[in-house]
Amino acid sequence: MTRPIRMRVRLDGDVAEIRALIDHPMETGLRKDSKTGELVPLHFIRNLTVSLDGKPVLEAQWGQAIARNPYIQFRVRGAKADDEVSIEWVDNRGERGHASTKVPPAG
Amino acid sequence: MKPPGTARGRALRSAIGALLVAITGASPAAQDGPEADRERMVNFFSERFPGVPLQDYVYGAMIVSADARAQYEQIMEFPPFLGDLDAGRRMWEKPFRNGRTFADCFPDGGRNVAGNHPYYDATLDKVVTFEMALNRCLEDNGEPPMRYGEREPMGVLSAYARTLSDGMPMNVQVQSEKARAKYEAGKDIYFRRMGQLNAACAGCHMHLAGRIMRMEVISPTLGHATHWPIFRAGEELMTFQGRFNRCMEQMRAAPFGYNSEQWNNLEYFLSYLSNGLPLKASVFRK
């Protein structure tokens, strides 16, 4: 199952503001299914990498404490229009997600 | 005008009506009817919050806090519930077994229709909300109806379906005598004291609007009907009638329940008061 990543990038001078919303259940492993009473198995994003033009600008190691559908927002210097911003993640089950977009012109 | 209810309820209502007249200084003549009620409400809040444009009442309690409003604007730039709206769009577009879709049940494919709801249906002798219209669409096409008050499918579907009417001015009509009776029944609930706290909707949302209770700013009556469902903290979907239920619990009264006649009438009344204000579906609220 593909889990979409929604990305918005804004360029101001040479600073790119990158925002992303990642669809992921981020199960803590402690929650019980209300119907069956069974524990919902642990399922969370372990590693997340954001790259600008192929060069990693943000690497994160996450745990199950991160909320459902995680949202990240950060700024990175040295960006220019048409650079490619890409996001990749891998979770504890080995599922992967990927998305990329171009930096729009400043304005 | 024959509002249902007890003598005590009527007395309270007319007392509040008299208070309103006293506050707004309007003459009691030519004072009867939904449009007069709406004008009185607008006057009441323009005195309470001078300088706030009418259109801004869609922001509810945020009219008194520029900070809360700025946070809201920032969240709405990229709201966390986009995935839910996508899920709602898939439901809206998924054909029924007979090949038709929700869009076929509404004029203009469902665009700019939500603001005409709720409306009074003479054959049913009932107020029909937008959620009821969605369910009627299912039943007309031989599909099982959705349960009211559930996050999925009803909540998520209505969250998307209402976005198709974004920007449409609320346009609720009260035309016949019987429609008027439903409107008055809703109005009666709004001004009636209920529950262990002996509170009325109007007590907080008119007279204490903009003040702080339980660490939250109380929203004004005006504009209450324009922006449902809300995603509280970006996550918890709450419909208009879900909000009624929650308010009732906080008043320590037994809620009337989703799609009850009382709530539909109350929604009819409140929606009329928001007439002319632009709809904006699926918004963030604290």
C-alpha cells in the first residue's frame, strides 16, 4: 500500500522552507483494537531523510513516540529554484515511502 | 407565531427577547420573524465587538484573538487533515451499484448546495440537513444509509462534500408557516435553560461570547453554522450536531442525539442566523 507524502516548498532568497505531511499510522504497539481487544502491532517510521539536489539536508531517527501522520517543517540555506527536494522514509516493517518535488522560483 | 414548549420556556424566551430589544434599541414593532431575529443578532454582536466585520464571524472565537487567528491561518495553509478530505473525495466519486454517484443527486454536481441546507421539506414535514440529503441520495439509489455521527463514512464524506460549497453564502429559507414552526422550535432550544447547570445555549454564546470559560474563549452565535465539520487539533472530526451533543454534556444535560428532530431544528435556526456568511468547510479548530 502506498502512503502519500504531501510536500510544499517555498523559496525566499536562498532559503527554502520545506513542509511535508506523511501519511503513516505510527502505531505505538500499546493501543488495543476496540473491537477485538488485541494489541495493535508496533508500526512506526524508523528513518527519514530529506535531500536537496541529492545531498541529505535532514536525517531523522524516529521512534513510536511520534504522532500519527507526522508533519515536518524546516528551512535550509543554499537552495535555488529547480533544485529537487526528495523525502524518503523506511519503517520498522521495511515499508518505504518516497516523494520528490522541485523548488519553485522565489516569490 | 406558536412556539412549542412550556410557559416557563416561553416566558424566558420573551424575557431574553425583551433584553435584546433593550440592548439593541430596536422597536418591538416589525420585530417578528427569522429575518428580524437575524438582524437583531447582527446588531447585538456589532455592539459587543465593535469594528469586527460581519464576514469575520466565520472565524468564531478567533475574532477576539489575533494570535489564535494567525495560528489558524498557518495551519490552514497546509492542514493536517488533507488525507481525510482525499478519503472523502474517493467516497463521493465512487459509483453506486447502479452506476450513479453522489454528484448525480445534487444540482450542479453538488457544487454550491450545502448552504441551502438545512431546508424544510413539506412532504416529510421535517427539516432536512445536508447529512440527511446525503443519506436520501443513498436510499434513492438502493444503497444502505450511513449512520449519523460516525467519523466514517458520514463524517469524512460530508467533510469533502461540503468543501464543494466553499465560498457560497449561507442561504437558508424559512418560507411556509410549517417551516416557521420548525425554526421556532430550534430557537426555543437555543434560549431554553437545560441541565444541572441550568444553562442555555444563548447564555454562553451570546452574553458571554468572547469571554473565557474553562480556559477557552466562547464563540459568538453568529457564524456558528458555516464551517462544519471541524477537525479538532487537526485530528478529531466533529460535526455540527456532534458539537451540540458535547455542549449539552458540558451543561450536564442529556444530549438529544445525532439527527434528532431537536438538533435538526436547532441547526435550522442557527444556519438561518448565519445567512449571508461564506461557507468554509473542514477547518481546523482547537
